[in-house]
Amino acid sequence: MKTFVSHCLALVVAAGLTFTSAPGALAQNLFAPRLVVNDRVITNYEFEQRVRFLTILGATGDVEKQAMDALIEDKIRFDAAEQAGLKATEEQIKEGMEEFAGRANLSAEQFAAELGKAGVAVETFRDFVHAGLIWRELMRAKFGAVARPTETAIDRAITRQTSRASIRLLLSEIIIPAPPGQEAEAQALAAEIRRNVRGEGAFAEAARTYSASSSAERGGRIDWVPLQNLPPTLGPMLLTLSPGQVSDPVKIPNAVALFQLRGRDESSAPPPEGIELEYAELFLPNGAEFAAELGRITSRADDCDDLYTVMKGATEQQLRRTTLPLAQVPQDVALELASLDAGEVSSSALPGGTRRVLMLCARRPVSAEPIDRGRLAQALANQSISASADAYMADLRANAIIRQP
């Protein structure tokens, strides 16, 4: 398992960057203005620091453009908050830094120390957290009351959810690996993608670049999925999306997921009361021979019973079969099984050099699952605030005065 330090260094080395001295003109005057946004200056130093920070968080592609875009929007966020008379206290900022660092199982001081070893100043970490914090507070103040769903809206969402067998969703996914100790980087990368992606083409490109799912080569696109097949904690959130919208980052075991809704189809088919899954898990070494071994298994196993013949002698640690209500199935497993029919398989990489092969044995209706109105209301409110925040930022940026010094 990589430590946070080794992960940072690996990213820096992989990117071919040396953070010991500033190149070219930056070395001459790091604190000279590089760009001015509504009279707020972005210095060469801030730009260089953000490039380093995003690189450590795992950004790829045109990192310099991403860094400048993020800094421009941060200046706009601070400007909008100041005009609204909104300020974050030092205590709030420190709490935000602790919360962010806590995702990597570190204190803010430890997190800042590790960043420092890669050339990122603690002020850069602080400014990053401060901008996100002040913007969230501003969006809650500006749109929170409007975004609060009415009881009628909640009832309508419940109606859609309880008739989930008659609803199919056309989704795209990005699954960002988040091994133990690297949760914060994955969460930050997911937030960055969600903030910057516009349209299906951009989402597909991000999926090809960042996603660890088998759908990555297809731009994250997956086939129609009946809503009943999805984890019950995920369904209410996806129902709040409009075509083209991207969900908030979703934490799943060892990963962070983003979903884009591409389409929705409804019919009048009567829904079952609930869903029970029976599935098999097979764990194999993630080596050069994995593809051949998976091909051998899938060519000989048409159902879960066949797996025990094909994998004769496998231990319970290597091959196991489980039957659970959908609500109790681990969310990463449920997501993979959602698009499978009985007898079909899916595989994914796990930490420690292992690949997990999943086969769906059966999907059966069972008793109804309770609906949490509070969770559904929060999902509706969050989605509304996120959509309003994106539109508000686009408007502020279009009207901002951005110029060279």
C-alpha cells in the first residue's frame, strides 16, 4: 500500500515535474501579476502552486489550464462572497482543512507537511479549502431556501422511486480509485471533474482519462439500467438529475463515483415490492494471465453453478456465493451487478493486486424497502443547489472582467 508521501512523489515523478526552482520568467518574479479577475490578482506564484497541488491530487491532461480555470473561479467566489458580506472564520477554515485531510486519515498539520515535501505551501492548501467553504456557504444562503423541496416534490420523487421497476436510466459513469490513504485525492479529483465537465462529450473524455471501470473505453457509457437494480441509496439521487446533469461525487468502497444521466424511460409495468440478489464472487491474481483465465471461465460457465465445476478445488476465500436484499449488498458490488443479467460477469481491480470477478446468479423480487423521506429531501435539495451554483458561476464568469496585467 502506498503511503500518502510515496503517492505524491510518484505523481510528481510520473508527471516529469521538478519542484525545486521556478522556470523561466517565473523565477524572475514569482509574485508578479499573471492575470487580474475583477481587480483580484492571480500571481505567478499562485499559478505555480495550484499546478503543483492539482498534479499531486492526480490531475492529468492540460493541468496548467485546469489550474488557471480553478484560480479564476476562486477569485470570482471570493468576490461574490465579499459583495454578499459573507466571511469564513479562522475556526471554520481550520475545520475545513481538518475535514479534507481527514479523508486521507491525516490531521491538517500532517497533510500540510506532506504537501510541503512536494513543494506545496500550506497557504495553497488553505486557500483551496477557503474558496470551497465560502462558496458552499454562499450557495446555501442564496439558494438554500428555494432549493428546499416541498412535501409534494418529495411525494412525487417517492412515487417515482416506488415505481422503479417501470423506470430505466441511461447512465455514464466515472469510477475513480480511492485506495486506503488516498480518499482525499480521489474526492478532490471527482469534485474537480464535476465542476468542469460540460456535456456528454466532456464527460466521456474524463471517463477515458480517469475511470477505472470497464466502461472507461466506452467513455463511461453503460446500457439502460432498471432503477430497481441500483443500490437504494443511489436511486433517489439519480432520480433528481435531468439529462446531461452530473451527480455529486458518491463514495463507494475503495472508490469515488460520478454519474451522468443521458436518458430516462418510463413504462406502466407494475413494480415488485423489492429486490434480492444472488451473486458469486471469484478472486483472481491481477497478472498477465488474468485475461486468458477470465476467458476460460466465461467460455465454460453459463451460470453460478458452473463456476464450482470450472474452479474445482477453489477455497471459500477464492469463490463465494451470497444472497442478500439489494439494500444490504455492498454498494460497489451492487453497481457492477446493476447492468448484468443472470449468468453475465463483470470484473474490477481491487487493492493488493487482486481482481474480483462477479457473476449474477439471480435477481428476485422480495418485500418492500422503507423510504427515507429525509434522505430523499436532502438529495433533492443538494441537486437543486448544485445546479443553481453551476448556473450562477457561469453567469458570474461571463460577466467578470478578466485581463492581463
